[in-house]
Amino acid sequence: MRSYLIPHIVANAVERVPDHVAFKHGADALSYEALWTEAGCLARALHEMGARKGDRIGACFGRSIKSAVALYGITLLGCVYVPLDPKSPKSRIRSIASSCDMSILLVDEMQTRSLLSEEGGLDGVKHLVGTNRVIGGVKCWSWADVASLKPIADLPKGVDGDLAYILHTSGTTGVPKGIMHSHYSALSFASLAAELYDLQSDDVFGLHSPAFFDASMMGYLSVPYAMGRSIIIPELYAQMVGSLAKLFSDEKITIWYSVPYVLIQLLEIGAFEKYDYEHLNWLLYMGEPFPLGQLRQLMERLPHVRFSNVYGPTETNQCTYYHLPDIPSEDVPLGYVWGNSSYKVVDRDDHEVSGGEEGELVIRSATTMLGYWKRPDLNEKAFYTETTDTGQTEKYYRTGDRVRVDQEDRIHYLGRADRQLKIRGNRVELLEVESAILAIPGVREAACVAPKMGEDRRLLIALVSLELELSPSVEEIKQLLATTLPGYAVPEEIRVVKQLPRNPTGKVDYRKLTLSLTETE
Amino acid sequence: MLQRMRGEETMREIIITEIKTSIARDQEMDLTPEEDILTTGVLDSLGVMKLVSFIQEQFSIAIDPGEMVIENFINVLAMESFIKSKLASA
């Protein structure tokens, strides 16, 4: 059977490898058969709560095996899966729940203490799944209640263009933006990734990203598509790198996918000398550029592993890949656009640039979102549309990322369009400043921000964290930067911090970072 | 800086107070030494890092990143015995 709806993925696997473990999280493991049954019971429970095709159902889980049950159970009923971060402020969850007209929310009791507190409930939420508590006005269902129901086994009536899930990102104004993906964009992503990394049923995938981030979709969709196994890294292990190193080895992971920072932490504790990673075939990283020095060290430690840089805004799932041919001596490109996709590089006036010039990457692909949830204003701006000679329209997503294409057709990342600023009249690319700081021995992490200090003045500030053994002083850093950067691009202020604020995937959190600057002033 | 070996209650209390005031920022929270603080969402990853820095300074010990294992940080009790073993071997 060809998969065209998300639940087909598991239905297919059940036919071929029912007993194969699909997801593992600590001591919990779900075979494809068990996953199918649990998803069916959840679909039945949702139906009894009154959910119907197209309804949005919230799934408030950190790193949890219930995320897999939620994704497949919700879509099995033809409903829309909306993963939420249980640790995000209640106001944010409330705002998403209300904008999505959510009347049912799935929770992990352990991870949602404050959310479930009596005062200030979630307006409109009538049913909570995953808790035994008694909360006034809300019907609570335990997982045991759900499991006692007769599972739904029929696939929903629907087509692959239907809305399947909504992922939320912060949005520049702080209002969450809901990115809508269809079954088609999800399945396109699942099959392209399975093909590109040659995923097989004996693959074991290290799923580090929590379910509310798009990077988790490779583990939740592509791996089951290939009938492999995803190891959901428990929250505990994500926080304790010494334990993570051991789990990574013990689970015999064959393909690992995370932000560079997680790998850098493993490198720093000597994980690759201490434990055996002989089963590892692929190391995929995403989210931000990999600092070159640390990437080189990592590749030297793991000569048998293939490294690949993954790039794609949440709006597109993934759009480029670059398998590193050898240990790099310069910045790693984003690489090539993958299958079922095409792209252009355009200037500020939307004209395609000529070869080698820089511009914004716009992308048209099968994996691109339907649009933003209830935001026609954003949808208008997000796409670049072209009309062909015969009247067809071709819609490209504007990535907001500046790139250039080299002679080998490789795309190079030059930074976010909104991170290229004028400092005292000079154009400064913050990413470039960060790379220059990271190249200084003894610097562990670096992040630059340039808050507005007045009408037309910005203050260039760098936050750095240093290695213990070799710590250059702020003055030394400034002097070294003066030899590699133009004077106006040398940060006026360098602050040494213990570590940079990072989001739950381990990516630098610039919003938090900027807030922390204003807090202390 | 510790001038003298403090009693067990004190070491626990120092850590609990730090978690409540600076990390979780919730003075009212009910936190026992046995309570699992890693899985219950009391500490996120940044909170863990903050707490590790605090412990290093407060008790004058150097925590090797390889010692960042669940067994040493699962709750305040575990942290206390970990800190003690570090102090004893120093």
C-alpha cells in the first residue's frame, strides 16, 4: 500500500514487521503492533470526546514515547496534531490552545505540574488525556482509561493535501506562528529523508529533539517510514551529558541527529574515547553552523562515520543536505537542494541574482508547509510567486536566509537576512563576527547581538563562554579580532558568561539572550 | 566558601534555597531532598548548568563534565553525597 496519510506509515510497518520495536524511551518500548493499537485506542477516545476530522488536538509532551502515540492516534482520526512545549509559559500554551480552538489536550503529568495547577485553567479545554487528577470543569482521562477502549483500525477518509499537524515557532513579535503541514508535505519529507540517508529497518535513530521541534520529525516520521527504530532520548539524559554518552553507545545508535552543541558537549567529556560508537553510520547536524575546530576534532575521533549538514526552515521541513566528503578546512556549505525541490536566489527586488552573487534563498518543494495558521498577512509575505508563460503559478517559500551558490552548485549559508545589520553605517554580518570569535583558541561558544541604542545606533555585543584550561581575556579577544575583522565589526562590548542560553534542542536562544542583556541593565 | 564542615542539613538547605530563589524562581515551591528534580521539570537544561556552576563555587569543587551523570544530580540528596565524596577525595 502506498502511504499517503501519516497513519499509513504505521499500518504498513505492522503488516511487515509487527514485533519490531518502533520507539524506545528509557524502559518503555513500543513495537509497531503496540503503537498501532495504542494509536487506535487514542483515536477511539478522542472520538468519544467528540473530536472530528480536522479538529486540532494539543499534545503537550517533552521527550516522551506518548508523542509517537499522539501523532499517529490523532492523525488516525483525521484530526490535526499540535505538539506543545510543556515547559513553555502557561500564557503561551493558552494562546495556542485558544487560537487553535483546542478542546482536547494530551499531557504528561510529570512534565506539566504548573499547567495542571488549579488556578487559571485553559479556557476552552474540556478534556485532558494523561492524568488521573480531578480538575473542575475538565474531564480527565488516564492512559488506562484510553487503553480500555476498542481501538479504531480504519484509516480516515481524507486526501494527502489535508492539514495534518501544526508546529509553533516563536515569531518575531512573540506571538506564536503556527506552521501548517499536510500529510503530503509530511510523507514527502519522510520518504526523501529515508532515501537520502538510506534508512533501513535495522537502523537505530537517536531522536534528541523534543516533539514540538520540527527536527524531531525525522525520528517520528522518516524512521517509521523505513520501519526502523527511534530511541527517544529521555529528558534526564538530554540534561546529563555523561549519561547521554553512555546511552548513545548502549543503544547501538546507527544514525544520530541533533544540533552541534550536543555533539560538542559529548566531545568535551571525552565520550568518543570512553565509549564505543562502532555502530554509528551517520551523524547529522542542523540548526546552526558547526564551529569548524570542534567539527574537525569530532570527525577525527569518528573516522568511520559519515557526517552530513542538514538545513531547512520548519516551513520546509528540510531542503538541503551536504555529506562532508572529508575533514573540512573551511566553513561547511549547506550543500545541495534535495529531491522534489527547486530553488532560486533572489535580490531585494525579487530578481534572480546571477551566478555566485549573494541573495535570499527561496524554495519550492513537496515538503513545504501549507501556510501559517490563521495568518493571511504572514502567508502573503512568506511566499514568492511566479507565473509561467502558460499561466501556472509557482510558489516559493522565502527562507529569509542569505546564501550564494558556488561553481559546484553548492549553496553556502551567509547568515539570516535579519542578522545583517548596519553598525555606524557599515554592513556587519553577525554570523561572521561569531565565526571570527569562535576561531580564537580558548573560546567555547560565541553569540553576537546588536540591540538598538537609539534612533540609528546599535551596540555590537558579543557573549562568549571560555574553555577552562585556556581562557583568553576580553582584551586579548578584542586584539585578536582586530586582526581578522574590520574595526567596526569588532564588538564594542564582550561579556564572558558561563554558558549561552539555549532552547531545548540546544540551539542558541537569541531571544532569551537579548532579554538577559536588558535584564541586567 | 566553606570555612568549616557544615552539617548535612545545611548543605541540603543551601542547595534547596539556591534552586528556589535563583533557578526555579519559586520561593513557595515545596522541594524535598528526595524529590526528583530532573524529570519533574523543576530544572531545565539551563537550570542544571546554573546549579552546577553554583555548586562548584559554593563548595569549592571542580566538577568534571564527565561527572554530569543522572546518579549525581537526580535529587538534592544525590548532589549532597556527590559533593561530599568530591570534598573527601580532594
